[in-house]
Amino acid sequence: MIIEDSKVIRDELDSLLIIYGYEVTAPEEFENILDYVKSEKPSNTVRHKLTSI
């Protein structure tokens, strides 16, 4: 699951992860994102927190 508000970054990450065999979901609406995250059952998890410098 990719949670990213920038469509360009979200689409690039989506494409890259699919190339490497990951199943990807990338919601575009974030109003109820916590409920969405809780309802998903990911089989593979890659966590990475990006921060601004």
C-alpha cells in the first residue's frame, strides 16, 4: 500500500513495486485513510518513512 498525496510520486512507486513483483494498492482519497489501512491485509510489507529536509 502506497500512501502518498503526490500523484506523480505515487504512480512512480506503484510502477516500480509492480516491476519487482509486489501487489500494490494506492488510495487517492485520504478522508478515511486510517479505516482503509486497518481493513487491508498486506502479504508483504515494506515500510519507509520519507521526511523533508
